Amino acid sequence: MSNTTQRVVSLLPSATEIVCALGLADSLVGVTHECDYPPEVVGKPILTASRISHQTMTSAEIDHAVRTQLDGHGSIYDLDEKLLRELEPDLVLTQELCDVCAVSYREVERAARTFDADVKVVSLEPNTIQDIFSNVRTVGSLTGRDTEAVRLVAELSTRLDALALALTAIRTRPRTLLLEWLEPPFLPGHWVPEQIAFAGGEASFGRAGQASTTTTPEELRAYDPEKIVLAPCGYYKEDTLRALRDARLPAGWHDLSALRAGEVWAVDATSYFSRPGPRVVRGAEVLARVLHPDTFGEPEEHEAVRVPAELMKT
């Protein structure tokens, strides 16, 4: 099958970004309601919808709704199976890693079996940065863009190497806490601790390559982070600042070293941390600016902003 005629459906924002980074935006015939990058994907047929709203629900309410749905073996997403059939894709990119991140693989596979056409359903399962790079190569292989995939991975790897080189002169690595959810507070998992390490942070307060988990006020006080980065999964920094109005952070929050130093930041989690695509490297570069501004310069305001202490309540 020629990649010039291949019809691709992406049920992951990260897969959408990978497909476009390989020069295949025109091959994308369907995306998710969350696919907003790059700009050329906006306006393509949307195949999913969420039952949960970041705009109208608090951090705690979303956590409760997700747990309730998943504990009952439900889903927080709806898939438009009729539209999926009408689009007649040759390739559907989805995932099994996280039922909170996208429509479930089982639902996609079941829907695909109802097609008359021969459709290939591929699950992308990244746990680490190297897994993300492997996914880029996989999508390149599936779409006849192997050369472009190799080139993209090489470019991204070179940028990470440049961070490592710049950090050789830095002796201190600040104790870094990146929260993947506000209420309850979630430690970082999967590729995010690697991003912290590449950025020059002390990254032990997380679970590299594993699912993120909740933490406690006692654990936070014992770690006493020097830098705190708020990156709730699926949130832009504006969403985070809005969510803080109704969130209750852990007891003792204002006694942490990062709070006393004014080193609490909100970042664009959706673009650079939540999505396992090419822009995770940019996420590491943004973090490097937050953690080591003397070496890398201050972060740009559209990527990271300091959080005023009065916005954070316990």
C-alpha cells in the first residue's frame, strides 16, 4: 500500500503530532477532539468526545469522575464508530497505556472488526523517551516514511545531547517536584522523570517508566522540593492557573523550600509533558530554563510562568 493513498486515523494527540512531523498531515482523515497541534489538523473530522470537562469541573471532581468511570469499567471517552467507518481508514493509531488518556484500545479494535475494509489498528505504548522515539520509527515504517523518522529521532536526540553537554558545568541539581495532578497530588511517571533529569533536576521523586501515583503531605515535606512545576495532565498553563482557584493543595505546602523561594511554576503540560510525541524534548528544554535560568535563560511566558503564592490554597 502506497503512503500517498494511505488514509490514517489518529486517536491520540501524540500520534497526530508524530504523523504530521513525518510530513503526513494530508494523510490524516480523522483525529480526536484534543488534537490541536500542529494547526493544520484543526478542522479535520473529529472521532472522539470526552464526558469530562476541564473547563467546568475542579481538579478533585475530575479525579472522582475518572475513578468512578474506570472502577465501573466504563470509559470517559465516546468514539464515533459510524464516522470511523465512513472515513474508511487504512491505518488507525491508538493506545492501551492509559484509559484516562484516550479512547480504549478494546473499543477501537471492536469497532474496526465491523469494517468491511481491511484496516490495521496499531497500539502505541510509550513508557520512556526512548519508547517515544521507537513510536516515531514505528509510524514511519507503517507509512513509508522510514527516512524521515530516522532523521526526526536523530534531531531530537541531538537536542537532548545538547542539554546534557550544557549541564556538565552545573554542579547542583535542585530537588524538583513536578505534579501531574493537583488534587489529589500525583507524582510524575513514565517519561516525565527523564525530562526532569535531562533538564538538570534531581528526579528521584517520581517513577520513571512507570505509571504516576499519588503522594502525601508527609512525603512532600520529607523531599522538600526546591523547585515545583505544576503540570496537570492535559492542562495548558492557563487551565492550571484557573484550576488553582478551587484546588486544595497538601497540608504544609507553604512551608516547602520552593514556596519560600518563590519557585513554583505552571507549564504548558498538554504540549510538552502529557503527550508522548516529539515535543517532549521541548518540554525538557523548558524545564531546563525553569531549573537553571542562569545557564539557559528564563523560560518564555507562553511556556512557563511563576505561580503567585496567593493562588495556592491548602
